[in-house]
Amino acid sequence: MRRDLGIDLGTANTLVYVRGKGIVINEPSVVAINADTGEVLKVGMEAKMMLGKTPASIIALRPLRDGVIADYDVALSMLKYFIGKTKPAMSFLKPRVVIGVPIGITDVERRAILEAGLEAGASRVFLIEEPMASAIGIDLDVEEPNGNMIVDIGGGTTEVAVISLGSIVVWDSIRIAGDEMDEAIVQYVRETYRIAIGERTGEKIKIDIGNVFQNQEYDALETVVTGIDLSTGLPRRTILKGAEIREALMIPIAAIIDSIKSTLERTPPELATDIVERGIVATGGGSLLRGIDKLIERETGIKVVRAEDPMSCVAKGAGKVLDKVEILKKLQQVD
Ligand code: ADP
Ligand code: MG
């Protein structure tokens, strides 16, 4: 049987869904390369462990940093590596591949991804908008005349989309998501405690105690962080509390809320009524942030449903669409 793939080439994580098997790869979108020769040394989890810890001869980088291919050659190596990993020993058939892409990307950026897919060994490459893929991934019937709102908070981008009758009707995409939250925390610790920490530590603090909705449980969260004291240059520890991290996250979170509100304002009334009835679906790793559902509910007055397994909806949907001929034939594609 032909090995067809659905790929979520995310800014933070890449997932590969093999038709008939499910998700077989889930690794960070990070590549470590030799700074002198450009040779790829490690891809995925092993490369992420190197972020911020590399000697001068090695660079660990995220080729999709802002939601699009920032470094074509490196992104291509990564895609080749992940597609190659799914290849059965005795297979000569090239796979058909569906790749999820952010809604806001340009034609040039779309071309780059289509070509990278072909070069990485696909027989045919399809592009699907990520919110559409997420909706299919969680089994929403996207072909019916009903409005569904998807909010996908990833690493590099937040995408808000209203889907009806198999198309995206209104949408917004901003380059503010998980990475900016990590940076806001790094910034806060630097300014408040005069301690320098790296982005990976910022992310860890966010996951450990990050929250965006005030309650006693979240206020009581705390974690110990170690960084470099900016005046002495020596390591120093401090305790961080849930309430202060909530403060630190306010700016990126406000941008995400604004994006949701502005999309709702542009939504035709009939579809808005559907969304009020069905709720807003939150996906992407950022939807796991404590209290984000409650905050969106308070700010919009609409109930929020967090997708089950929010970090794998795009890959699942990209894989499932291979069985949906009606949708598949509408997608931009090359072979
Ligand atoms: P992308 O599609 O851009 O690859 P993902 O949907 O995989 O992004 O989400 C990655 C983002 O989700 C990262 O910024 C990561 O820090 C964040 N994230 C993962 N788990 C959590 C959590 N429990 N709380 C808050 N943020 C999280
Ligand atoms: Mg994503």
C-alpha cells in the first residue's frame, strides 16, 4: 500500500501522520548544523537539547521560526529527514504528502513549501490551511453550512479562522504566540530580578507556572529559576510566583485576544450565531496555557472548547484529508 503522509511543519514542532497508522513522528522543528560546513548534525529532539548550549562550531536553529520557511536549505533537510524516517525498508513508491501551512503566508512562501516537499521525496504535495486541517483533525464536519471558529496558538503564529462550507470565511494571523510568551518571561526576569535566562528556560517557566486568569490556585503556583546575575556575572536563584508570570504574559496575550475579537467582528451574523452555539475551538500548544480558555470566554462572552490533544490536530487533519477527495481536489498542489 502507498504510504501517504500528513505533515504539520510547525514553527515549534513537526508531526507526521501516516495514513492508516496515525502519528509516527512528533519532534521539535530544530536542526543542528556544523557552522563551517553547513552539514546537518542532528534533527528534532536531539537538536533542541542543543539550543543555547552549542559551542561556536555548531548552530542549532529553528528553520520555521516565524511560521514560514526562514532558512530553505535547513527546512528541506529537516523535511527530508522526517519523511525518510517514515519510509518502510522495501518501499519504492513515493508518498503523497499533505502539508499544513499558516493562512497568512505569501504565494512565494507556499511555492517554497511545495517545492521542498517534492525535493524531499513526495510524488505529489498538497497544501492545507492549518485551521482547516485542525477542524478536520477533530472531526468537525467542515463541509456543512455551519460556522466554526478555530483559534490555533502555536509557537510562532496564532491563527484565528471561521470555517463554513469547506472554506475559510474570515481569518486573522499574527506572529505572536508561544515564542513571544517565552520572550516576555525572559524579559520580565531580566528587568525585575536582574537575572539573565535563556528562551528554553522562559518556556519551561511558562509551562510550569504560566497562567492568564486570576484565581487562588494559579496565584499559589511557584517555581525556582536559576540564571546569571547581571551585575556579578555569577549564577543566582530566585523564586517566581504564578501571579507575576500572569503579569508578564499580559502583552502577548492581549494581542491574541484582540485577534480573536477582530475576527469575530468581521464574521457574518449567521455564522457568528453558530459560533456562539458551538463555542470557539482552541488548539495548538498555546491552548494548554492555564486559564486561556476562561480568559477568551470572559473577553468574548463565548464558550471555549479546548481540542483534545491540541498539538496533534493539524497533522491528524492533514492525514485524514487524503481520504476526503472533495476537499483534496480543491487544495493547491504540485507533482
Ligand atoms: P507550532 O504549530 O508552531 O509548531 P505547537 O502547536 O506545537 O506550535 O505549540 C508549541 C507552543 O506551545 C510552544 O510555544 C510551547 O511552549 C507551547 N506549549 C506547549 N505546552 C504548553 C503548556 N502546557 N502551556 C503553555 N504553552 C505550552
Ligand atoms: Mg501549529
